[in-house]
Amino acid sequence: MMANQEAQFWFDPLCPWAWMTSRWILEVEKVRDISVTWNLFSLAHLNRDKEVPADYKARLARSWHCTRVIAAAQKVKGSEITLPLYTATSSRIHLKKMEVGRALFVEALNEVGLPDSLADAMNDESYDQAIIESHEKGIAMVGNDVGTPIIAIGSVAFFGPVISPAPKGEEAGKLWDGVVGVASYPGFFEIKRSRTVGPIFD
């Protein structure tokens, strides 16, 4: 594998599968020479014109809430706040099973040293354009038939991998080598099998 690989990662904080993959790529950073840039993806924007069940539609509204708060933090602190606030937010969603709302965002913001007032961004649509621009950048690299996570290495981008549980140590590195290997082949488009487990948060 080449040294100093620069990767980009697109996530929606609400997606448990993106969370699993993000924890894997953090393990990869420990055993491979890569650096990751973290970008917002919006499941709400992705599904904006689709007929979806009422409960999923309500969930998509919470997607906007999450991404807006992170976008507001980015405006104040820059892109370096993205990963810490993603971790603080999504660990509360997926591990602590907190309800997505102002109380969760206040806790997450406080954890990364940001003021409670940024939680008000959850209902501020003025942040949506920046979120959509980030989202569309990822989609433009990989195509319309995917969700989150998206990973890009240079000009090569792919959806996934969808994994559970997230491997650690050298096992994480070996999976990275394999994923990058297949994704780097110009004629490669898809590999898939049915899921036999849900997200295993360990």
C-alpha cells in the first residue's frame, strides 16, 4: 500500500452503519499511514423526494438536527471540530440511546468545549446549504445509488464497507487493504451479501 493516503469520509450522525465504519477507520489510522477528512452527509436530503414511512420521515427530521449542529460548530471552530463532535453526538445516539434533541446536543457540545447556544442550530435551516454541498460532493464521487458512509481515496470513492462489529488493530488494517484494493480497480462496482447481524457496538 502507498504511504500517506489521504481519505475522506462522509457520514450522517444518525446512521448506525456509518458509525460502525467510522470506528473502523479510526482503528485503520493506528495501523496504516492514512489521514482522514470528515464530511457531512444528509440522509434527509438523500431521501427528500422519496416516499418513506411516517416513522422514517420523523427520523429524517432528526438527521437535519444532527447535521445542522455540526455545521454550526464547523462555522465557529473549523473542520477540525467535525470528528470530535461527531463522536460526542453519535456515541450518545448509538451507545447511550439518548433521544435526539437539545439535551443531547448540549451534552455533546460541552464535551468538546463548545457553548450550549450552538444546540439552537438544530432548527436553523440556514445551515442546510452547507450540509447539502458537502453531501453532494460525496455523491458526485460515488453515484446516486448509495447512502452513508462514503469513503474516498484520491479520485476513488465507494460506499461502505458495511461491517459489524468494527475490527481492531491489524485486522482493521487488513480489511482496509482489501477494500482499497478492490475499489481501486476501474471496473469494480459492487460486492455484497445479506446482513446476518445488526450493528454490534463494542
